[in-house]
Amino acid sequence: MLRAQHGLIHRYWHDTTVQMSDFKNEGVVASSAWPYQANGLKADGQPVATVFPKEGVTGWADTTMLHSDARHPVCAYKWMNWSLTPKVQGDVAAWFGSLPVVPQGCKASALLGDKGCETNGYNEFSKIAFWKTPVAEGGKYVPYSRWTQDYIAIMGGR
């Protein structure tokens, strides 16, 4: 499917800055994207809008991990605890166009504003299909390394 539609698109994006430049300078008028790009384009005064399709969207949940041999684990835990405070969660959600993992973050950030979580899809959460890294599962699917190799080839037009 990706190879078949290649001629219909400008390029498959893999870099947020390049995609934003394509909207501003290359005549791109529609694309899948993260809220981060839409927010950046809007901040630059570009005439863009977003839609949450009735069919739903693909999303992901970021995680923060601590190395088992971290040199300063107490400092790392302090940072993790700080990063989970409602204000910080709300501020990050405002910057990236995401949802805070701490629901109180929806009301704790002046940057996010009163409607920020609603704007970023809080009420559409059940329509988000969280992606998973492809796994081979005993040959049932291709391994992630193969998927990556094929996707890079498709992005390059092969």
C-alpha cells in the first residue's frame, strides 16, 4: 500500500522540522502529523487546522526509564517525581499537543489553558489505537529490523 500511494504524496515524514518546512515551503496541504507540528505551524501564523477522524488515530505513550546502574539514582528519581507534577505535565502537554499522564495536569497549567486537554483529544481517548513495535512472533510477522529497513526503502522511493 505504501509503495502504491508513493506517487500521490510529497514524502513520508520522519522529521518534524522537515514536515513543518514542507507545509510552509513545499505546498503540502494535508498530512498525518503529531499535534506538535500543528501547534508549531499555528504559532508561526500558518493557516492549519487539525481533525480527529471518526475512525480514530494511532497514538503512543511515552515512558521514562531509569537505568539499573544509574550513577545518581536519587537525582533521577527526584527528576521523575518533578516531571509527574500536575503543572509540569500540563506544560508539557501544552508544548507537545499531548495529554498529561496526570489528569490534574489538565487544570494546573496556564500554558495548556482551560480547554487544552479537550483540544488535544482528552474526550477522544477511547479512539486512540496505541501502536506497538512490530515483533516477529515466531515468523508470523517480520521483525522490527526488517520493518525499519523496508520503510526506509519506501521513503526513498524504492
